[in-house]
Amino acid sequence: MAQYILRRLIATAVLMLGVASLVFIVLYLIPGDVASIIAGERATPEQVANIRRALGLDRPLHIQYLDWLSRVIRGDLGKSLISGRPVMADLILQLPRTIELMVSSLSIAVAIGVPAGILAAVRRSRVEDLLVSFVALVGLSLPNFVVGTLLAMFFGLYLQWLPISGFVPFEQDPVHHLKLLVMPSVALGLSMAGVVMRMTRSTMLEVLGEDYIRTARAKGLTERVVHYRHALKNALIPVVSVIGVQAGTLLGGTVIIELIFNWPGLSSLLIRGIYQRDAPLVQGVVLLISGAFILINLIVDIANSYLDPRIRYG
């Protein structure tokens, strides 16, 4: 187990280096001159040249890359070219808000998707299975921004049960904070629940047809023991992988939902950085999201190796 984890950590480090290099090169190739944006439309060429020199943008590309990479390894993501604030400070401020939204959405998806998928597999071709399959199809068909808009219109404007948008820190007003969190979490969670439902159902059906399940039934074990003690653990292996991928996707996929509900997470930083061509800010956000996605996949691989020892011995 330790050797498997060590191999995955080495592969993760190499992958992170590749992602960091790709982020730097792509942002360098984007058209436009950040020095001109900072200087303004009325700036003289001399003023623009001075800003470029001050920011180190006049140096060769490989020198800029090595300097940036050495700072990133030390945990220094630089300062915003527009606000002058440390990028790391902005990320530390906004990241918990996106994580909170991601965790609550994922909890909703798992709480709905896994039990519903198990129910559909156990009650195959019956009313419960058809109902779960229909709900999963609806969840997969509707994009999360459509679900979010419908929730805002119905529960926010029509019934006026929940506030439509905004953000209040939890320590300032816990009740209002949770009310603001409900609709964006449900909008994201319902879309993911359909994926988790279908995967859980298909894997449970596959496992329930295995020989060892028939053997367990032949021994006289109850259906509850067969389903939850023998079948569920093996059926969860691909489900855990799907949940991990969905969790990683959420970090970068909450942009529209955060905009609809005015939730100040990483998306607002990313959009501001792109609009102002603030390279350090965009690099920091993209690098953080990419690193989190890679880390989540590492955790999923380790979890799968625990559920199925054949993975780490393969």
C-alpha cells in the first residue's frame, strides 16, 4: 500500500509540474499587453515600457518562467498586477466559499444519488426503478444554470422563501448564510445526483449478477445483508471514481452558478483576472483549481485501492 501511494505521489508531482508549465505558456500566448492596460489609454510608449520593465515582462520567456516556477514552489503566487494585493491572500479569502458550495452540493448529490441508485437496482423493472431512471434523466438533461434559474424564480421570486442572491459570512448571520447557500447547492447537487444515480444503479445490477452473490443467497443470507454487506462495497468502486471526478469538476464548474447567485468564490476572481488580463491572478486561480482536481483524483485512487486490493497490486 505504501509503495502504491508513493508511486501515485510521484506521478502527481510530475503532473502538477506539467499543469503549471501549461498554465504559464497559455497565458503568455494570450493576445494583449497587460502593461498597456495598467498604464491606460493615454499612456506614452515610454510609460508602457517602464511598466513592462518594472513587472519583468521585458525579460526572456524562459527567465520569466523559471522565476515564476521557483516562486510557485515556495508558495508565492505573486501579486495582482491591477490591485497589487498578494494573489495567495485573495485565494485564501475566496477558496473556503467555493469549497463550502462544493461540499454542500456534493453531499446533496451523494445523499440522493446513492440510495436512489441502490433502490432502482434492487427494484429493477418496477415502479421505483422507472421513477428513479426518469428523475435521473431529467437531472442529466437540465444544465445546472437552468435549474438554478428555475429555483431562483420559484423559491425566491414567487414563494419568497429564500433570498435570491448575495453573501453573508457565517459568523455574522448563520441562518441567513445557510439560506443563501441552499439554492446554489441544490442547483449543483441535483445535476450531479443524476450521474451518481445512474452509475450506482448500473454497478449494483452488475454486481448482483455475480456468482458470489448467488452463493451468498444460497447460504440463506437475507437480502439486506446480501445487498449492503456483499454487493455494495464492490459496486461503490466506480461510484467513488465518478464522485471524485464530479468533485473536481465542481471547483471549476461553479462559475455560472456563483454568478447567478452572486456567491463570491473563486469564479469572481477568475473572471476579474481574465477581464483585466491580470496574469498572476489567473495563473493562481487556474493552478489552484488544477491542483485540487489532481489531489482529489489521488484521493479517489487511494480509496479505490482500499476497496479493491487488485488495483494496488496490478
